[in-house]
Amino acid sequence: MGIDPISMAIVGTTVAAGGVKAFGSWEGGQATKAAMAYQAQVAENNALIARRNAQWDIQAGDAAASAKGLQTRARVAGQAARQGAAGVSVNTGSAADVRAGTEMLGLSDALTIRSNAAKEAYGQEVAATSDIAQANLDRAEGDQAETAGDIGAVGSLLSGASTAGGQYAKFSQG
């Protein structure tokens, strides 16, 4: 006694459904891996940008500190000129102390500018390190999704085969 065509169609449909489900699992894993690879590349690009910004922060701080030094020297020279024009002895006493105070304030300002630039650069470096860690995490997540998709595909094929076998046995017994 054979299996009627409808029963065979049901078994065939079960096998096909298992294949489609397996392909869907596999494709989902591949798509997630590709998406995570993209996210990882974005994070690496962000890290590169942050590191460049850190370098630029230091360069900008150096330039601003140098400009502050020039400004301070000009101010001190102007003070000396005004003091000399007023008939004050420029190398002794309070006149020299005023200029020394101006130099110290200028140096302090320049150091503050450099310190602030270093803090900005450090923040950029921290962001870059975080971005690299995120890229590594994204890649790991993509690899895991690919593996899960493969396992899901095999599971779907086995489940479909098992179900189809059970249906075949049921239909062949009549």
C-alpha cells in the first residue's frame, strides 16, 4: 500500500518548510554579522577622528600658549617703556616687580592654556579607546550572530527532517 499524493505533498511541504526556515536562520546570521561589521568600522572611524582631534587640541593649545607668551612679552615691554618714559628706574624696585608680576601672570595663563588643551586631548583619547572597544564588541557580536545563524539553520533542517519522517511514517501506516 503506497502513500497517497496528498500525504506525499504534506511531507514534501514539511521538508521544504524546514529548508526555508534553515535558510532564514542562516541569512539572518549573515545579515547581522554584516551589520555589526559596519558598526565596527564606524566605531573605528570615530576612534581615528578622536585621535586626530586630540592631536589638533594639543597643537591648538601650543599655538595659543605661544601667542599668550608673545602677548605677555609685548605687555612687559610696554610697561618698561612707559616706566622709562615716566622717569622711573626700570631695573629696580616696584617697577621691576610690576613687570615680573606681569610675566608670572602671563606664564600662568600659558600653562593654563596648555593644561586645558591636554585635558581636551585626553578626553579625545578616552573616546578613541572607547570606540575601539566598541568596534571589538561589535565584531564579536557579529561573529556570535553568524554562529547562531548556522546553528539555527542546522536545527531547522534537523527539525524539518524529523517532522517529515514522522509524517511519512504516519502516512505509510495508513
